[in-house]
Amino acid sequence: MTDETPKNKKTWTEEVEVSADKLMDKVKEWAAEASVRRIRVKEPDGDIAVDIPLTIGAAAGGAIVIAAPILAIVGALIAFFTKVKVEIVREEEEETAESS
């Protein structure tokens, strides 16, 4: 799914199924990526359990620190589910946007 943001940057969403034991590491990994703008952890029935918005400033270096309280909630989800779906919203990076 692709759409335009107010700054004319394209965003897209990918959905990945992750086992609960790898969830925390994957969320930290995605939070550190500059192109990721939002991470949503979904319950098996499709409801959003955790919605983690990442700002440009946070994604530039402090996303893991800013998201620490939310990571505690993600950790609690591990006890309840064996697999969850994670929706990752990415934004086109600057170099790609300028070359189009």
C-alpha cells in the first residue's frame, strides 16, 4: 500500500509475522532503521496491541531510548502470544525522493 504524506514522501506498509521470542529484537531493529516511521504490533485476531510512532528525530538516534516504556509493553505481549503480526510503516528516504 502506497500513499503520499503531507511532505510528498511516499510511504508503504509491510506486514510480518514474528514469533514472540524474537519480537523484542525485531522491534528494536526496526526502530533503529531511519526509514521506519511507525510500528504496530497486532494481536492474532487483528486488533492493534501496541502502536509505536517514530519521529524523524527519534529515528535518527534515540528511537530505542524513547520507545523503552513501549518496549516493556511489547515484552508483556510475549507472555500471551506465540506469534504476532507486526505492521511496519516505512517512508521513502531523502536520496530516493530527490532522485525521482
